[in-house]
Amino acid sequence: MRTTRIRTPNNTYLVVPNKEIIGNPLVNHSLYGETRVDVSVGIAYKENIREARRVLLDAAQSVADVLPDPGPSVVATELGDSSVNLEVRVWVCEAEHELQVRVTVLEACKHALDDAGIEIPFPHLQLFVDNVEERVWSRMASLRAENSRGSEAA
């Protein structure tokens, strides 16, 4: 047997060559029971991080399968292109609850931020367009002057 079959939470199977398992780290989410679930949320730059943290903590604590100890936490992880990225960290008692808790915490955070009037921005690109009209007319005048000098010299 040169391969190992691993059943995923989606009930599909991965067939992995044994040399990959031996040569690479294997993450076991269920070995010790309690598992931390990280949920990323972005807020607009204009928003107050402390207020957003308070709202997100309240939302995370309201989710049934989130453990009270260790309690949820919220940390700023990145100043992104369009948002201040925060991570809501919660603990669950069993790894099998990880996916459902992630979804539930994410939805609770979205509703809580909406209710608090805290903006979750969407990625956007700001484009500045210079007024080039004056430069175009100046360049055209220069070209005309060069052409008229050239025709006079001939």
C-alpha cells in the first residue's frame, strides 16, 4: 500500500501518496478536543476599532457552541487595501463543530456590525484622472510651429 485515503468533512476522499504524508506536516484538528476557530472580518478605515471589537465580541459570545473559557477575542491583523482586517477568535469544544461555528459566528458578526452601523467595505479602486486638455493643446501648438518652420525652410 503506497497511498493513504483520508475522508474530508465533505465526505470526499483524498488519496495521498505515503511519501507526502511522511515528508510534510499533518494537521490534526481533533486530537485534543478544543479547537480555535478564526473568522476574518473587515471594517472601513473610518470606523472605530475599539467599538467594532466590542460589537464583534458580543456577537461571538452569543453563538451557542462558542466556549466561554477561553473566551472569544478580536485582534487587528492587517491594514488592507480597502479595510482594517480583524480576526474574531473563538474556541469550540469539539473539532467537528468548527465549520458550523465558523459560519454562525460570521453571520452573527455581519448582523451585529450592520445593527451597530459599522461599515463593512467592499474592495474598491480609486482612480484619479488628470485634466490633460491643456497639455494636449500645448503639444499640438508645438507640433504646428515645428511643421510651419519646416515648410518655411524648404
